[in-house]
Amino acid sequence: MFGERGRISRPVWSAAQKIAPYLATPVGILSREIRLAGCSAILCQEYETPRFDAAVLTGGLIRIPVFATFQGGSWHRSKLEKILRPMALERSAGLIIGSSAEIKRVQERYQVPSEKIAQIFNPLDLSEWRPVVRDEARRTLGISPAARVAVWHGRIDVRVKGLDILLAAWKQICKERLGRELLLLLVGSGSGAEALEAEIQRSSVPKIRWMRDYILDRGEIRRYLSAGDVYAFPSRREGFPVAPLEAMACGLPVVAAAAPGVADILPHGEESGGIVVPIADAPAFARNLGALLDDVDKARVLGARARQRVENSFSLETVADQLHGFLRRRGGCSE
């Protein structure tokens, strides 16, 4: 067990690393607390984690169904998980997944039958996510009412979020519209903030305002979004993106790269309130973003469609009805 000088041997340390994540969710304690609470089902966030495997074991012990959601995780950390995960998925009552690409991956990798999967989107509280009067938002932020404004918000990670593509596209847009009053409004911070600043300086991208801060106040985020004319979403990778939904709820049309989840948000392109372009295609992004900045009337029409799309498919009421129906069909709740 111990090597030289009392150190834990490598095989023991390796085994401990594989087992430790399972010990973090004590099945006995969890079972007792669930019984005391009178729960009729377990809903676990993410299914590719040891927590989910432990939840399925717990559900089996106390005879209640276990469901899980997808929030962006898809990984295996150990050989033990590779053994246990397919068994846990087989014994689970159902999976709730927003992204059609993720549904396809899960079915191909684990052979999960389609009746055990529900495509249900993450909801938005539309009483909170709603437009602020555009001119009012711009006065507060000191943005000219005559400017045409593209907005992006989120966690700064230059490559994953496609911010290098956005900068290249924006530089091209500005070059083709010399003398126009344009603004790219970036809102957010993160581990990639220094890299983004360096990229902006290196490429000399003009007409950018960057609010470099973590903003948790939804009212403040709504103000930034409502000050814009078009929302830019150039991500290369996503689980199921929420940022474009927030923008759509604020009445903005979206130009988005075809990252996972985007096709589900904008299934009919312009009819759904946006334009989808290939991933990492800066010229296509520039062409479509620039076109909506140029065409005020079209941008407004698409913005109205975007708001309607969110109201129809992502409201709390819509998602609650879908969840209740799925859980009831799979034995997770009564009528």
C-alpha cells in the first residue's frame, strides 16, 4: 500500500482517484433524506458524472425513478465510470436533453431508447427577460441613438466562444462601412480576458466597447442587450446556449454560428428570428451581421420573431408542461 518513505503507492492512489467521486455522494445518507422528504423521483443535473451513478443506485434502493438533465457535460474521468455509466443509464427512468445533437450522441453511444429521452429546453422567466426601451437603455449607457450596435455577452474564452471570429468579422464590417456610426458592445469577463485584450490590440479592431466585468444583475444585462440592434453569437462549442435566448427575449435578431444547440433555437432560420452561419467562418459572419446592421426594418422584423420564438418554446409555462408530461409518462409523478 505504501511505497518508499511512507508515500502512498501509485496503484493505490490511482484507485482512490477513481473511487473518491462516488464517495462524495453517500448513498445511505441520501436515501434517508429522500425518504424523509417524501420525494417520488430524483432529478439529477448531468448524467455523465459519478453523482448520477450514485443517484441511480439510490433510486433503486428506495424504489423511485431517477431522471437526469444535460447542462453541457459529456466526459468520462475513469475506467470505473466507463463500466458503470451504461448500466446507470439503462436503469434510469429518463433523460431530459435540449440539444438534438446531444440526443443523437447519447443514443449512438449508449443505445438509450428514444422513449426514455425528452427534448425539453432550458426555460427563461420572461417576466424578467424582456426588452428595455431602446432609447432609454442607450441614454443610460451613453450610446448614440443613431449608432448601429451589435452585442455579445457571456464568459470570455476566445476560442470556445469564437471571439476571434467575431473580431475578424467586425473589422471587416467596419472596413466596408467607413464613416458609419457602428459599435460592437462586449459584456463579460473570464479566464480569457487577457487573451481577448491582446487580440483586440494586435488586430486593431475599431469601434468596440467592452464592459469587462462579471454582471449578475439581470436588469443590467437586459439594458445592455436592449441597447443593441443585432446579437452576435460566434461560438465554436456549446452545450445548450442560453445567451442567445436572453438576447431574443429582449427582442434582438441573432446571427449565430452553427454550434450545438443553435439549430434547436433557430430551427427555421429567419422565421425563428435569426441567421445561422458555418462555425469559424468570419466572412459569412461579417456578411450576415453587416446585412442586419444595414437593414433596420429587417432587423426589427427578425427581432419580433425572435421574441415570439422564445415565448412559444422557452417560457416557464411551456417547459413546466413538457416536464410534467414526461415525468408522468415515465412514472416520476402522479396526475
